[in-house]
Amino acid sequence: MSDNRTERTVRAFNYISGTIKHHGSEPFCADCKSFAAVVETVRESLEHFEGYGKTDEIPEGFKAVYEEAKGIIKGAKLPSEPVKRRTDGDCVLPDKRCFLKNSREFFRECIKH
């Protein structure tokens, strides 16, 4: 039987994979250092999740969701020369906010044990 933490974690990977997929094809974010940092953080979290054997606890209805999210996360193309968009003044978001970093913080909250 699955616990809610496993389902919540799978849903969090699904959420962040959508963010990665979307922003990985967006001109401002795809080559940003923050994009690369978020993808690397999420990949590490995915490795930990799999390393703890939690994939065996994924309910049947969530297995396809997890596999799709995992594919997006592992397949995300990292920029070869990341740009510090915010530091360089190229990021156009207000108040020094970042779509990716904000999403990463929510992701982290969701996967807390």
C-alpha cells in the first residue's frame, strides 16, 4: 500500500517536469544558469527517490505519470554555457523573481519527508 508521501512526491516530479519542459524551450530561460541549477537539483532528488527504493511504492495510476516526468527530467538539455540572466540584467521578470527557482522551492516543499 502506498502512502501519501509517495504520491505527493510523484505529483511533485510531474509538476516540476512540466516547468522544466516548458522553460527548456523558452528563449530566456533555456540558457539561464538558474535553469541548469534547477534541473540538476531535481535530477539529484530523482536519484535519491529511486535510490531509496520508493519507486516500488508508486500506485498503479501514478506509474505512467512518474515515468513521463522522469523522462523529461533526465532528458532536459542543459545549456553548454549558462548565462547569468538576472545578474547580467537580461531577465525581464519583476522583483528578481524566477519562474524556475519559485517552482523549485514549491517542489522542495512537496517532497519533504
